Amino acid sequence: MRQKRFPTSRPARFRPTDAAHAVRSLSYLRKLSTRMSTTAPVTTPAPANTRGRVILASLIGTSIEFYDFYVYATAAVLVFPALFFTSEDPTTALLSSFAVFGVAFIARPVGSILFGHFGDRIGRKGTLVGSLLTMGIATVLIGCLPTAQVPGWEFWAPFLLVVMRFCQGLGLGGEWSGAALLATENAPAGKRAIYGTFPQLGAPIGFIVANVLFLILSLTIAPEAFAAWGWRIPFLLSAVLVIVGLYVRLKLVETPAFQKVVDTGEVAKLPLARVFRTSWWQIVLGTFIMLATYVLFYLMTAFTLTYGTTAATTAQAQAAAEKAGKTFSAAGFVPGLGYSRNDFLIMLIVGVVFFGVFTLVAGPLAERYGRRKTLIWVTIGIIVFGLLFVPLFAGGTVGTMALLIIGFTLMGLTFGPMGAELPELFPTNVRYTGSAISYNLSSVLGAAVAPTIAVWLWTLGHGSTFWVGVYLSAAGVLTLIALLLSKETRDVDFTENVS
């Protein structure tokens, strides 16, 4: 029987036609790859703001805000009564100067509504550019105003000063909220409170820059030269901050949260109406959550400067009045601490350094323990601190310095988390309007009246600061109640949350 034979495999022979076929195949694959690479859609990541740009763009406006506050407050005491209200007696002129100062607080709620509307309608970037220009141009123009001493400008000089101050307040009304949203809406997950401290740093930075500048001017030029032209320098120098801020903000891209609102068609047509219809309780809570912070800030700066530099004895007050060529009445005298203005400014600047440091410390604390819990404990500290005014002020320079350090430390710890707390109370599409209204309503209730109430209570106590401290503690109690009624906002959805 024959066995079936299977063919044995033989090695394939290489033929020239095979090489030509391989070359043609390789050429075809290359053409196909090229065609696919040119026709396939290329996905590029959405443009994002760098961390450095967010930091600089968010704090530059608030730095100008607080710089402007101290520059104008100092000029309102030192030179504006004599330069812009020449037809009035010195006391009335001083009151008129402070009345113009208060115009900005009237304008701020108006600005919060105006810029809040555009911030929730067209976006954060364009609105922040508008608020910065409104605020910055008005500040620079104050430094260019002719005074009422110039013939023909007796009416127009103070009138234009009021107009410029109103424009400053208008811009300020939309500045803080936009800066806070720029920081928090660009923050990585789990770091909103840390990023929210960036715009808050503008307060200590503006204070230090303004007061160091006035110290330099007081030490380098004569009082006559300062009254003639030196007072204009701080206002004109703010143009540098405005130019830097404008350059940085024009390079921004829109925040991811607002871009999501645009992409999903959830932009509110009338943000003001919607925020009061859907988030009125959050506006009330936000206003009172911020109240103690504002009262503390203006007591630690405006009131302590007045109290600290007021003569401590009638003899000291009489000598100061004679040196200034004024009459002295012991009947209306209320004693202070008797420090020179420069000495007390240096003490304040040291205290404000603690303000800046603990503003940064507050961010990680609020991120770890929550905004609500952190602010509750800090507010309890503010309430206790108000009751320590008398013993601390009675402790001489050491006690006064301790009061300033403790007060500004508490200020940093309460102000730092606000950059995240207030925006987190509101949905994305009304967040600019809601947080701006809360912040600026609180400024009216806490900031606008705090120095006046404090001086009245100091006078009522015949030089004692006991009732001033009680006033701070009472504001702290109202803030504590608002915090207890609120909910923790650390874990809210910051992007998907719309009204």
C-alpha cells in the first residue's frame, strides 16, 4: 500500500515583482496616513488663566481700592478742608470733606448693581476692566483738579471732587466681587478658599503702600509744599497700579464657570431681579456675615488713628491748638493716647503686617475645617476682643501694640475666607450680582457709619473706649447669628450650580 506523500515546504524565492509591490504598498500607507492626519479633528485644551495672572489680576484692583481709601482719608483730614471748602469755618470744612468721603459709600451699592448686571450678563473679564478704569481714572483726576482757591473754581472744584468720589465708589462697587470671582472660579478643586485670599491681600497692601508714601512725603517736603502740590502725588501715582492692572486683565480669558453658563444658555437676562427672587435669603446672610469684618476693619484703622493721635491731656491739647493758631476749649475736650501721627502710623503698619500674614493663613484653615466653622470661631474671638479694649489701651505702648496686633490678626482671619464664602452663597449665573450686593450693603451698615458711631461712643464715654468695644462685640453677635443660620459652602458645586 502506497503512503500518501505530502508536499514539503520549500523556501520562498524572492522575485523583483515582490519588491515593487512592497514599495507601492508603503507609499500608499504613507499617503493614507498623511490624508488622515490632515482631515482628523485636532482637539486642543481650552485656554486657561495661569496662577500668576489670576493672583495679580485679582489683587491689583482691591489694592487700588484700599490705597485710594487711605489716600483720600488722609487728604480729607490734612488738606482738603482748606483747599476745596475755603468759604467755611474750619470745623464745617472738615465735616464737608468727610461728607464727600462718604459719597463713595452711597455709590457702592449702585455700582454693585450696575457692574453685577454686566458681570452676570457679558462675563467677569470685561466687567473687571470696566470697574478698574472707572475707579482708576477718577482717582487720577482727583490729583489733577484745580482747588477752590483758584479764581472761578469756588463752586466747580468741590462739585467735581464729589463727582470723582462718586465715580470711585461706583467702580469700587463692582471691583471686589469681580476680583473674588476671578480668583475662586479659576481655582483648582479643593483650593477655592486659598485662591479667595488673593483679592483680600489688596487691603493690607493698599494700606501699607499709602501710609508709607505719606510718611515719606511728610519727612521729605515741608507742610506748605505738601498743601501746594505734594498732596497730588499719591493720587497721580495710582495711575501706575491702574496701567499694570489693565495690562494683566486684558490678557485674561473668561472663567470656566461663567463660560459653562454661556455654553448651556443659562445667562440671566435680569440678574438683579433673579437674585432677589431666588437668593434673597443669601443676600441677607451675606450682608450680616460680612458685618463684623467691616466694623473691625474701620475701628482698627480709622478710629484707632483718631484716638491714638488725639492729645492725652488738656495741656497737650492746648499746646497743639496754640501751635496751629486755633482756639482751645477744655469743655469739649475728649482725651486720646497722645501719639504723634507718624509714630502711630508706624505702629499701624506693623499691625497691618499681621493682617496680611493671617489673611494668607485663613485660606488653608477655611479649606481644611470649612468656611462656616472657621468664621464662627474667629467671630467669637472678635466678640471677646471687643470687651478687652479698655485694659489693652490702658497698658501703654505695649498694650496698644498688643491691641493692634490682636485686632489685625483677627481681621486677617475673618477677611481671608470671605473671598470664597460670599461667592459660594450664590448660583453661578447671579453670583456676581449677589456677592457684590451683599458685600456693599454690609459696607454701608458696617463701614460707612463705624467711624462716626465709634467717635460718638468715645465722646459719650468721656475718653473711655469701653462702649466702642461693646459696639464691636454687638456687631460680632449679629455676624455670629448669621453664621449659625447659614450652611457650610465648602462642598457646593461651583460650576453646575445655576438659579
